[in-house]
Amino acid sequence: MATDNLELDDVRRMAAEVGMTHLNNTHLQELLRATNAARARRDALRTDTLTYADEPAHVYSLTAGDAP
């Protein structure tokens, strides 16, 4: 997990990689603050004992024909 805070150039590069090329400096600053806050919250969570069974998931079931 990344514990280093990102810089504005890091966020600009990441945004460009996903096609967000029209963001102005204000938008990039907001994205930078939000990303650093989300990373800090994520890094504070204990994940060393999590398993795949701990992941919440939606369960879908397909039925054949017109069965309800």
C-alpha cells in the first residue's frame, strides 16, 4: 500500500492515463486532496486477516425458462 502522499504532477499523470485530460488546476487540487484522503483511510484499515469471503458481493442466479 502506498503511504506517500501524491503530488499534483502525479495526479495529473494518473488523470491523463484514464482520459481526464481537460481538468484545470482547481479540479486537480480537489482530486489530489480526495486521493490522499482516501489512501490515508485505506491504509488505516487492518487488512492482514481479510480473506475473499470477507468481500461483500452481490449474488445473481439465472433461471431457465419463464420460472419466477
